[in-house]
Amino acid sequence: MTPTLWRALLLSLLLSVAGVLVVALWLGEPGDLRALSRLSLPDLSVALLLLVTSLFAGGARLRILVSMVGERVNLWRATRAFVLGLFAAAVTPSGGGNAPAIGLSLIRDGVRSSAAWSVTIYSSIADLLFFAWSIPVASLVLYRTDGLLSFRLFWLSLLVSVASLVLWYLLAFELGRATRLSGKLFSLPGLRRWRKRVMRSLADVGTATAQVTDSHLGLHLLLQLLTALLHLLLYAIFYVIATSLGAQVALPVSLAILLLVSVTSYFVPTPGASGYLELAMSFAFARQLPSALLTATVVGYRALSYYAAILLGGLLGGAVLTKEIARRTQTGEAVPE
């Protein structure tokens, strides 16, 4: 791997360790990590099965999106693209490498450029719609469960839900307006030489994205089902680890907390939100799990949900792909944001 990737991985690891140490010293003891030795093999197998199923759900979503823009890719290659996106997100600030990695991976597998970029855009659109309806559900679960969510935070979460819904609508149905605004931007002095190429690329992407938007309602419902699966199955790993270690926590509460914490992590600039997620999960679950099990559960969850994706992505060629993204960025070639 390149020195830049190693530095990003090292920074991510150091931030995670720092977050765990803060939690262990504040809410428990460093020795609490020994509880992980009590994780049974059957429960570990279930957690790994949830991880693999989540990854294939992400791959299945990409495969359907590719078919909706008139291209073809098999489930394995689509899943590989999804994993490589997770790898790139884990080593870039705020997960910014996710979309470029997926797009470039699909292009390498024979999907035309405009279709690949449209698929990456619509993956984010599907996530936005999922958050728009799932945030109110999660907030209501926590609000009605022993006041785990205050009245003020409950209404704040509803505002985030509305914002997600508005952004989903603009990206799904008003992408043409964004294209026109880009045209005005690239008419400015100093940017005009790129205007023709940029406008042609945006027009192609807009056409392909419109194909997805105009597809049958049943396909959109299937996309939402797969989107919910890829997120919720990953969150369920925390519940499996916690209950295996002897904690008493309700599955709906566990999923709701992780969903809200994960949404806020998109605004954290560290690679993979390292440091923040360890702290946020620990304090969010402080009333649900005994302090002696809290640190071990958080570390076990992050190891499977985050560092396993880095390992898999590295094995599948993530280092080569992120190097290609860096090269394109330096040379000014098309890399989607």
C-alpha cells in the first residue's frame, strides 16, 4: 500500500484506540476487554454471518441499480465493488472515497462510465430515503423507552429526517437543475476550458440517473428493502456480541441507537469516524449495558463492522483502487464526489 494509505490506516487505528481508552477509563476499566474471551463460537459465527449477508445485500443493491441503467454485472463483482467502497470510505475523511471506489470498480468490470457514476449517486439517494423514514422510527423507539431520547433531541431528529427527505427529492428528481447550475459555474473565467467535457459527463449521468428514477415502483421498494438489510444487519452485530457476553439489551433499542449514532458519524471528518464512533456508542449504550461489558462490546463490534471491511477490501484490491483514485484526482480525470 502507498504511504498515504498506511498513514490513514494508522490514524484510524490510533483514534479508535484513543476512543476506547477514554471509554475504558471513564466508564469502566481497561481489563474489561478480557470479556471478549467469553464470546462463544456459535455467536461469533452468527455475527460473521450477519456481516457477510450485509455485504451481499449491498452487492445485490448495486447489481439491481446497474441493471436499471441498462448494464450488467454479476453479484460477486457487485459485492466486491461494495466492499471496495467500504474500504475506501474507511481510509478517507468523512468516507469521501466510497463513491469513487464503487464507480471505478464497476468501470473496471465493464460498466460504462456514466452508468457507473449514476449507480454511485443513486446508492446515496437510496441511503437518504432509508434515513428519512428510519430516523423517525428509531427516535420514537428511544423516546418511548424510559426516556432514552429527550424531547428536544426527538424533534431534532425529525428535522434531520425532513432534511434527508428534501435532499433525496432534489437528487432523485431535480438533478437537471444541478446540471444547469454547474453549467453556469463552468462558464466562469478559468473554468471554461472544462465546461464542454463536464457538461457532457453530467448530461450522461443525468440521463442514466433518470432511468433509475423512472423505473418500476417494485424495484424501488426492493432497493429500500436491501438498503434496510445492509444497514440493520450490520447494526445487529452489536446486539449479538452484547447478548453473547451476558448483557440484557432489547434488539429494537440496540438497532435504534446504532442507527442514530451512525447517521451523525457522516459529519465526522476522521477516517471511518474513528474515535468518534467508539465514544458515541459507549455513551449511548451506557444506560443499557453494564460498564464491565460495554468496552468489550464496542471493540468487538468495531472489529467486525469496520476493521473486517478494511481487511476484506485490502485483500480484494482496495489499495490499488485508492491509488487509482488519487492518480485521477491529481491528473484531473473524472472522479465522482
